[in-house]
Amino acid sequence: MSYEGFEEYLCEEGHLTTCDTMSDIPLLCEAGVNIASICGKRIVWNRSIDTTNGYDEDDMNMNKDKLEVAVGAIYQTYSSCNHMELVSDIRYKIPREQGYLIPDEEGNVYQFQENKS
Ligand SMILES: [Zn+2]
């Protein structure tokens, strides 16, 4: 049975990017930080989520390794129409004990795992 899964990446600011495992590693964050612009900070953390044996929303909600929210998403509501627009993406605490990666200026990526006790 072949491996199935996806990758989670966090930038320096804690924005989450998820990608298919076969996708290229993102180097810069594309999360929104206000209505007009994206974050652009470097990706500094990554982990793989294995879905080979199935995966659904309940698994994610039960997942003890779920990322911890540092700052919630910020929305702006337009009073005229009650339309809500995302202003700033949710930010997570970077769980450095779960390994992280550091892309350098040339785009080389160094990935390592801190000792787990
Ligand atoms: Zn970011």
C-alpha cells in the first residue's frame, strides 16, 4: 500500500500552509495578513500527516498533535451587508519539538528533528 498524506508548514509568523505530499516545498508564506497583502515570511516548520489508513475531520479534531492556536483569524464585517471578509489568517504556535525546517537564502532546505524524549 502506498503512502498517502499531506504536509503542514508554518511560517515564522505561525501561518499554516497545507500541501499535497508530492508538491514542492513552499519557501514563503502566502497567508493573508490584511485585505491587500500576503505575509511573505519564510516557512520554518513542517510535518507530515499520514492518511494511508484513512483520515477524516473527526481524526483531526481528536488529534492530540493538533496545532495550538496563537492568534485567531481576524475578520472584518461590513455593516451594510453583514458580509465578513478575512483580514488576517489564523496563527499557530510553532511546535519546534516536532521538528522544523529552515530554508536558506539560496532556497536549500535543511530539515531536522529535535530529540524526542
Ligand atoms: Zn505567514
